[in-house]
Amino acid sequence: MGILSGLRLYTAMARTTLQSRAIYRANFGLSLVFNSIMVTAELIVTLLLVHRVHGILGWNTAQVMLLFGMATTSGGTYRTFLSELSYFDKYLVNGEFDAVLTRPVPAWLAVAGRSVDPDQIGLVIEGMAIVAVSGTILGIFRLDAWLVIGELLAAVVSGTLIWMAMVTALAALGFWTTRVDTLQPMVLYGPQTAATFPLSVYPTDIRMLFYSIFPVAFGTYLPAMVILRKGPGAVMVLVSLFAAAAALALALRFWRFAVRHYTSTGT
Amino acid sequence: MSERTQTRSPIIVADNLEKTFFRGRGRKAVQIPAVKPLSLTVEPGEFIGFLGPNGAGKSTTIKMLIGILEPSGGTVHVDGLIPAKHRVHLALRLGVVFGQRTQLWWDLPLLESYRLLKVMYRVNEADYRRQMETLVELLDLSSFWHTPVRQLSLGQRMRGELAAALLHRPKILVLDEPTIGLDVTAKSDVRRFLLRENRERRTTIVLTTHDMSDVEELCTRIVVINQGIKMFDGTVNHLEERTGALSALHVTFQTTPLWDAINLPGIEHLSSDDDRSVLLHYNRRQFTPPQILEQIREAGRIEDFRMEEPRLELIMRTLYEGDGRLGE
Ligand SMILES: Nc1ncnc2c1ncn2[C@@H]1O[C@H](COP(=O)(O)OP(=O)(O)OP(=O)(O)O)[C@@H](O)[C@H]1O
Ligand SMILES: [Mg+2]
């Protein structure tokens, strides 16, 4: 399927999903408030922690806040576009996936089309606000503002792709195990939360995991190092983008392999 | 897709198709051979009744035909494609209805579902209009066109599902129990529609059902499977020739009859609703009703009798319950 027809299909499916979600629209304001309380609480805890230890290995409070803001933004973006995939096992358990597979649409695209969730946009806005505030405190926009903004955007894209890759791989595991929800905290939310802190706080072998099996480093830490001019050159932003895209491509291959092991349900 | 290529070659070819499920994990895993090597050939324009008792493997076979399940063994080609491999491509040529489960968007009116299907199946505006007009008329959709699917009655929903499956004018229609739970009128509406689709548009249809009158009215050929094995493949008449033309006679006596006098060779005494009546199964080619009545006169005074004609249902029952061998 070509990119263009894929996009057309996706748009049509997303529109339909939005229409059916509109029926429960009363939720929007509520989840906005709820999300922002959650994010603020998490941020406060993180910052208190950093403040207590007088910064983490050369990262001051504002820098950690920037990292946190970047992670929140890409997490929110992924949730806005691919939320269903995190509870994908329900499709497998109740056989709803049968209906997905009868349509002339690649299965992943069809699930993505059902995933659009505008309620999560609040997270993106909050993440961006945190980035803006901390960035201003740090003065990163003073010189080369456009370059920095470009780097931030690229970072959000890689962060989102990493989320998508990890969620896709995990959802694909659901074709073999019914324990995906017990794995989720460990292999998805764990690494993603870890990535809201400077990865230098972790022992080397754990840090290596974050560059390989759970490649969260490319979504937050590595680009943030570039943006904060902590050593790595601007090319690392592109490397991160490339790594994130490769991770998603790999996850999608695994997904397609998994779909062929779908066993459906008896009635 | 609007023009039909009139090829002579079969549209569905299954060759030793197999599916084994595993229940449980690791060493304790149990194998469930749902479909044992099954071969089947369907020509374009056929209306196949795919029959068998609960758990026979009908749905499993259908899921392999449309690419939802990958076969454990054997091969299958549908319109020249390998379903599990070319699923997306094949789906463009298939219409699928699962009676047990909706394929429509639960919260949306039918109209919105169709708009999306139009994009999914790459139907152009003119074809969409034309086909929609036909479907709305034939299936009488206009009265609930704007109602969310979850508020539709089962009969309305099923009409909606059929329209959804036919919007893109598929070459092949696959229906897994499309008449389940429908009342008499809804059933006959669905049947009339399917008959027209098959006879006028030459759409190949594969249908599973437990309702033998669906089969009698619609199918040009039946395939019976039991425990994953094909037991019969041919026309209804052909099946009757092989199993004996089963008929039933329901007899009511004035008082409780002498049961012993009803035990006649070649006539099966099946069931009775009360202690005064009896249901007899016999072969139409062997006996006539007057002959039977004559023979059971000894049992008591007959008050009433009536012929029952659920021919296929009787045949199926003997097929499902028996050892599966067809009397030759
Ligand atoms: N997804 C599945 N996983 C495990 N076992 C299954 C699965 N689907 C079906 N089976 C088993 O395979 C056998 C065949 O089931 P199938 O659903 O194909 O029967 P069927 O002929 O459609 O029956 P029915 O008339 O009840 O719909 C049954 O023993 C069933 O329990
Ligand atoms: Mg079934």
C-alpha cells in the first residue's frame, strides 16, 4: 500500500473514530483536568527529588524539568495517536480482531485508525508548557532559537516513534501470551519513566538497555544532551530520529509476523 | 471490479487444508484438530451451504478462506490469492458477514459506517451512489439509516451488515450464520436478497447455517463436515439419494397405544411429545404413509396424523448422530 493511500485511509478511519468518540464528549474537560493534575504531581515529585540531591550528576533542576517536559510531550503524542494499542489484548480476547482482519487495511493501520484520542492532547500541551518554561529559565532559546526549536521537534518525533515501537512490539507479544498487561509496567512504562531522568544516574549495563532493547534514550536523553549542549553534536538528533524510525520499522515487522499467528476465538 | 471476468477455473480451491489449535501451554498443551485435511473446490457463481454440527470446524474453515487464520497444513487459494498472505488484497474482493458479531461501528449510524467502507474499499462516488441506492431499496434500510447501530434490532442490523458486505460489489460473499436469531420475516428478507445476489449477479456465496430451510431455499450445493472431516459434497437431491429420502409421520392415538406394535423394521420411532402420539421416520422410497398407518393399526385407534417435511433436517440429524458413513 502506498503512503498516500495509507494516509487517506488513516484519515477516514480517524475521522470515524472521532465521530464515535464525540458521543462521549463530556469526558474531554474532565480528562484534561485529570491529566494535568497527574502531570503536575509527577513533575513536583521529580523536581523535589532532584532538588534534594542538589541536581543529578551535573543536571540542575531546570534541566531535569526540560527532560521531563520532552518525555511528557512525546508520551502525550503517542497517546493521542495510538492509545488503543496499549490495550490491544482486549481485541484478541473478545475476538474483535476478526473484524479488523476482514477489512482491506493493514491491521496495524486499522488499529491506529481506531486509536485517535483527542482527550490526550492535554498531555501534549502540558509537556510543551513545561519545555517552554524550563527552556526559558535555562535560556536555551536565546541563541539560535529556531535551531533549538527544530531540535526539540525532532526529539518529540523520535520520542513518539520510540513509544510507538515499544507499544507495537508489546502488543504483538499479545498474540502468544495473555499476560501483556502484567508485562506492561516492566517493559513499557518502567523504561519510559526511567527516561524522564538523566540516564547517567543508572549503572552502565542498565543504561545500555535503554540504547538497545528499550531504546528510550533516543527519545529523550540523547536529544536533550544535544539541546543542552552537554557534549553530543547536533547530528545526534538525526541519529536519534533514525534509530527511532528503525525501531518502529523493526517492531512493525514483528507485528506482521505476529498477526499471522493470530488464533482468533471460538464462538 | 465492476466487470466480472468469466473464467472457467474454480474460485476457491482448498487442498488438504488443516487447522490445529492448541489449548493450554507448554507440556500440558492439548491439540484440537478443528479441521482435518479438507479439500474443496468451488466454481464461480455457486451457492454453497457449508453445514455441520456445533464445533464441526465450519467457522475455522471460513476464517482460513478469508485470511484471518493461517492454515496449519495444506493450501488454499481464493480467486487465485493465498488468503493469509494476500489478506488485504483479497479482502477487496470479499464480502464477509459474521452473524454472531457485528462488523459495523457500534456507536455510529449505518450511514457513517458506509462512508468509511467506501474509502476502505476504494469505491468511487458514482459506483457508491448506485450500489447504495440498490441496497437501500432491496434491504429497506432507509427507516433506520440514521440510527446508531447499537440501537438497531437484530433484523435491522443484519440487513445493515449485508449492505456493508456488498457495498464494494464483491466477487465472493462469505456468510457465517447470517440468519441466526432472526424472525421468520427477517429470515425470508435475507434469503430473498441473497438469492437475488447469487442468481442475478452470479456472486459466489459460501454460507454456514443451522437452519435447513436456508439451505433448501438457497444452496445449489452442500458440503457437510463433522469433526473437521468432509462427509458429503453435492446437491441436496444427491444427498437424499445417498441417505434415503427421509420423511416423518406424526401420529396421535385416541388412547395410549401399544408401543410394541409400533416397532416396525425400517421405521424409526423417534420421539413423542406425550403418551398418545409418536413421530415416525421412514424412507419415502420404501414406504408410503397409508402403508405405515395400515401397519400400526394394531397399536390403537388413530385419532389424527400429519406428514412432516423437515427433510434436510432429518437427514442432517442422522448424519451428525450416526457414524458418519452414508448408506450406499
Ligand atoms: N480460536 C480457537 N482457539 C481454540 N479452539 C478453537 C478456536 N476456534 C474454534 N476452536 C475449536 O475448534 C473446533 C471447531 O470450531 P468451529 O468454531 O470452527 O466450529 P463451527 O463448525 O463453526 O461450530 P458452530 O456451528 O458452533 O459455529 C471446536 O472444537 C472449537 O472449540
Ligand atoms: Mg461457527
